[in-house]
Amino acid sequence: MRETFCAMLVLVAVLFFEAAEFCSGRNTSFSCIEKEREALLKFKLCFHDPSHMLSSWKGNDCCEWRGVDCDKNSGYVTSLQLRGSISYQLDWYKQPQLCLMDDIEQVVSSLLKLSYLEHLDLSNNNFSGNLIPPSFGLMKQLRYLNLSNVQFSGRIPSELGNLTRLRVLDLSQYYYGRLKVNDDIQWISHLSSLQRLDMSGVTLSHASSNLFQVLGMLSSLSWLSLSDCSIKNSHLPSHNHLLNFTWLGNIQHFDISENSFHGPIPTFLQNMTSLTFLDMSGVNLSLTSSNLFQVLGMLPSLSWLSLSSCSLKNCHLPSPNHPFNFTLLGNIQHLDLSNNFFQGPIPVFLQNMSSLIFLYLSNNQLNGSIPNSMGQMSKLESIYLFENQLSGSIPDSIGQLSKLESIDLSINQLSGSIPNSIWQLSKLESINLFDNQLSGSIPDSIKQLSKLESIDLSINQLSGSIPDNIRQLSKLESIDLSENQLSGSIPDSIGLLSKLKSIDLSENQLSGSIPDSIGLLSKLEGIYLYHNQLSGSITDSIGLLSKLESIDLSSNQLNGSILDSINQLSKLENIDLSSNQLSGSIPDLAENNLIGRIPPCFGKFPIMVNATQLSHDMGNEYWDQDPSVNILLVRYFEHWDLEPLMEVVKGRYLEYMRITLRLEISIDLSSNNLIGSIPKELIFLKDLHNLNLSWNYLSGNIPEKIGQMENLESLDFSKNDLSGMIPNSMSSLTKLSYLNLSYNNLSGPIPTGYQLQTLEDPTMYVGNPQLCGVPLLKKCSNDTLPPTIANFKGNSEGALKRMWFYIVVMLGFATGFWGVVGTLFFMKNWRYAYFQWMDDVQHWIFVVITLKVAQFKKMFNSDQDDQ
């Protein structure tokens, strides 16, 4: 009885745990199917995976691998979600992304073995410009296919029309490659279950004119994006065509922006009665009559509308003088009318749009003041009115927009003080008021903006000091107060802004020292304090800013020595400490009172040694290739857009904006009191483009291997005490376009050859009386030519002749030898005949010699007998 009870207890426990497993949705009876596991491993081998997206793809149970989902009952793979990442930032190469190494057909072959795969997302990876394989059309079980931004190119195969179970198809190409559809577009109509179609960036200019008729066969379609598809007027449907418009009533999301058609707004839009999202930005609608908003008013569900860059004017806007039911626009929450040609005051009809959350009117020609009625748009979260001609003061009613998160009124003509009510908008995350004529001070009430992440009040007339309670803006990432009239010291409390990435307080009247607390800003990437009245020494704590990429403290009254800790800033790419009273050595220190030697560590700046590899890794697509631009290497940072950069390049002071990017690296140590020789370690800076050591007291020789600095474009060693000969390796600087060695003690001949022959200005060598050779008038005697040049002149022609002599001899020998030996080797009859002839010749020679010898003996014997 006891044993029976125990057995029943064990059975109940087992059933309980099995039920718990079932109720929790887990079933341990099924795991990864072995053949599918092997297929996934073959798939993995097709890719280079620098960011280790597939690092978890090991072990026996592939259902536990990252991005792999399996059916819980059968163990079959049903979903692969391997989305990579593409960023606008220049460090995009650090983002997860797979790079195809093998044949694309091998990839599809592996995927075809996943016979239950329904969801496939390979977006934002790198397929190296391959064509989309037609074999994708064999994966007929797919319901979701995302191949967006995978760098496919060429024609989209019509075999994709075999995927009749698809509900989502995304072929958009926003960044790389260019897919296209030829005349045959009928295959799309076979995707009868399709609900969402994104072909943005796919060239449809060669598609047949029945494009929308084909799309009309997709009765379940509700989401359609055809942005930047080169769609022309001939592709648009009209009432004159035999087309059933009823399918348009199902579309809720429609993006037809950035296309080539123009003229009035398409009339078929009024049939899209379910539309909630409409983007027509970048389409020329200038020929549209004044009924533009009348047509849009027929879309009762519309909540998101973008007509940016549509060449619209005031005549296209609704007016109170025209019979128009403004309540028809009452559902719109997002309105973008930026980059058009609207003039006059801010349109009055906006106050009737009670549901508006996002308003974009930037980059127009609006003037007048901001109306007080804008404060009644109580749902507004974002206002963008920048780049207009708005004047007057900012209305106090803006403070009534309690939900406001972002406001941008920059690049206008606004004046007066910033209303106190703005500092009470507790949800504000971003405020941009730069480039206006605003005055007054920054109040202590700024501390109430507890969610603020970015503030830009630059290029105004603000005065007073920076409030100490700025420390309470704990989420602040960027602050720009440059080009104002701020005074006082930089508050120590600024070191408490732990998330700060960029700080720009330049071109003010700030005084005092740089606070030590600045070293606490561990995320800081850029600091700009130039053109102030800062004094004292540079704080040691700057060496703690491990992420610092750019620092500009120029044009202040800083003194003391250059800190050794700056050399520990491994990510530093731009440093300017010019026009101070410093001592020591550091890049870009023009017009200081530096005393000392150039340290050998200059040859170890990693960003200058490895910039070429960095450029290769990042790809040229992310660089502005404007050949006229020469600036320091800077990684793009959101808050550096309008930051000017001064450089002495090719003998001129040049100013650039950091938004113009190119891989260009410079060192400028000109106009200092540097002594000693030029360190030979400089030659290791192979990616240096501009080197300026002029106006110093440098002595010794120019480094012999300077020719290894293969990317140098500008080299200035003028006005020093350099001596010795100009190294012959300098002729290897094939990119050099500016050279100045004037006013030194250089002697001997000027090297010739390659790039130096194109630099014909003799003033680059003036002030060196012992130099000779082209382009100077002073000729060199033969015995003063450098050995490499003399040997080249004296022996190059002979060496060339000797080389050709040996080549001709070898060719003659080879031709004669194989002409005879090769023939005998391959032709048996000739070989027999040849050797028979050789035997005959040998026999004849033997007979002739024997007879001659016999005759000689006979004559010799007869002479002896006569004697």
C-alpha cells in the first residue's frame, strides 16, 4: 500500500511538471533540427562578421542562437532576424553588419534548406553590389521578406512574384546600390496577400505606365512607399485610364516623395479615404491650383502630412477669404511645409488645427512676429521656424505650450530677451535660438529644464554670467553659448554635467581659469573656449578626458607649460592652443611663445599614422570628396556643424567649416621659439597632409627619409637655421603642391625628378646662397651633383642599353635553341633525318681528314727520300 502511494505521488509530480512546462509555452521534447543547424552554419561561413553578430552561432541547439526563432512544437526554424545597422555617423563601421564573402547563391542555397522559414530579415547588411538571385523566389513559405539597404543592385528578378504568401516586402535602398525594375512589373500583381510594400530608392523610370494598375491588383495593400523611385507623370493614374480606383481606399500609408513627376496635385489622392500618412516632399507641385488643401481636406483620417520642398507659395495656402472648411484639417497632427516659398506672416489657418503636435515651417520667407495665438496650440510638442525672417520678440505665450519638447527659432531676426516662461517648460529637451539678436541674461530659472539635452543660444547678444545652477541640467549633452557677450568665470559646477559631450563657450568675455572639474566630464568629445580672456594654466584634469577628439583654447591668456597628459588623449584629432602665452610643444600652436624642442613622440600620434586605414575601413561614401577642402581630420559630430576651423595651409590662413569633411591632417608649429633638430620620428606620420615648422630656430638636417611621408601636400620649413643638403628622397613626395625651404643654410644641388620638377617658383629656395640647380639660376658643377642624381644621369642610359642587350641575346638564344631542339624533339622523321645527316657529315669529315693526313704523310716521306 505504501509503495502504491509513493508511485502515485511520483506520477502526480511528473504530471504537474509536464503541465507546468506546457502552460509556460516550453516544450523540451523538440530542439533544433540537425540539417537546419548545418544549413545555418554554412550560411554563417558566407559572411565576414567583424561585429560578431553571429558569435552565438555555436553549440547544438540553433534555436538558442541570436536572431533565430523556432517553432516551439516542431523545432523547425521559422524566423531569421539578422538586421544590421547603418548610421549617419562616420563611425558606422563599428555598427553590427554582415559582409558577404562567398557566392550569393550559396547564401540562398543554405536558406532554402530552412523549409519552414516564414520571416527573413537581412536588412542593413552588405551584399557587395550583387544581383538579387532569382532563387529567392523558391522560398514560397515566406510571409515577411526584408532586403532593405543590403547593397543589392541591378534588376529585381520577376521570380519574386512566386512568393504568393508574402505579407511584407521591403526592397528599399536608402544608402547604397540601386535596384531597378524594367518594363515588366506584372510580377508584383501575383503577391495577392501583400499588405506592406516598400520600394523606396528603387528605380521605376523604365517600368511600364500601368504601374498603379498593377498595384491596384493588391487588394490587401495598406502600406505603400515609393519614395525616390524616379516616377514620372506617365506613371500616375488618371480618370482617363481604365483603372479601378477602389483599391486606393484601403491605403493608409502612402509615401511618394522625392520623385520626378510635377504639376498639380494628383487627383487620385481624393480616393484614398483611409489615408493617415501622406508624404509628397520633394515633388514639384508649383502648378497646383489653390484647391491644394481642398483636395487634402477630402482625406478625413489624414494625421501626418509632409509637403516639404514642393515649391509651394502663398497662393496654395487656404485663406479665410476663400470658402474652406478648416475643420477638415482638424485631425492633422504632423504638418511639414518647410523649404518652400511662403512669404508674409505665419499663416492664420494654423490656429484652427487644434490637433497639431509637430509643426515645420523652416526655411521659408516668413516675416513679421510670432503670433500670440501660437500659445493656444496646446498639443504642440515640436516647433521648427528656423531660417525665416521673423522679427520682434518671442511671445510669452510660448510658455503655455506645456507639452513642448523641442523648439527651433534659429537664424531669424528675433530680438528682446528670452521670455521667462520658456524656462518653465519642464518637458523641453532641445532649444535652438542661435543666430538672432536676443539680449538679456540667462536666468537661474534654467534649472527647471530638467529634461534638457541640447541648448544652442550662440550668435546673439546675451550678457551676464553663466548661472551656477546649470549643474541641475543632468541630461544635458550639448551646450553652445558662443559668440555672445557673456562674462565672469566658467562655473565649477559644470563638471557635474556627466552626460555632456560638447561644450562651446567661445568668443565671449569669460575670464578666470579653466575649472579643474572639467576633467569629470568623462563623455566629453569637443571643448571650445577660444577667443575669451581665460588665464592661468591648462588644468591637468584635461588629461582625464579619454573620449576627447577636439579641443580649442586659442586666443586666450593661458600660460604655463603644455601638459604631458595631453599625449594620453588617444582619440584627440584636433588641438589648437594658438595665441596664448604657453611653453612646451603641441600640434597647431602658431603664434605662441613656445620654447623647447619638438618631442620625438610626435611620430606616434595614432590618428596621423593610421588615417589611411581608417578611411579604408569607413568607406569613401561617408566623406565629402570636394578636392578644394583641406582641413584637419575630424569625426562628424552633431554639434560641430557651424564650428569654424583656422589652418595655415600652403602659406595662407584658411578658415573652414567642420561640416565640410575630408581626411586631412595637419601640424602647425610655426612662429614659435623652437630649437634643436627636426625629429626623424616625424617620417612615421605617413598620413600627414600639411606640415608647417616655419619661423623657428630649428637647426640640423632635414630628415633623410622625409620622402616616406607620402601624403604630404604642403611642406614649410622656411625661416629656420637648417643646414646640409636637401634629401634626395624629397623627390618621392608625389603629392607635394607647396614647398617653402627659404631662408635657411641649405647647400648643394636641388634634387630633380618627379613632383619637384613641377614646383618652379625659385622663391621657395631664396635665402640659401649655397643651393644650386633648377629652378635657381645658379648652376651646379658635375662634381657637386648628388651621387644618386649623377649616377642616374651618367649611367641610366647605359644601364638601359645593357638591359636591352641581355634581353635580345636571351631571346635570340631561346629562339634558335628551341627552333632546332624543339623541332627535333616533336618530329620523329626530322629527328632521324637530322641524326642521319649528322652521321654523314661526321663520316665525310672523317674521310676528308684521313685523306688529308695521308697526303701530308706521303709528301713528308717523299721529302725525306730526296734528302
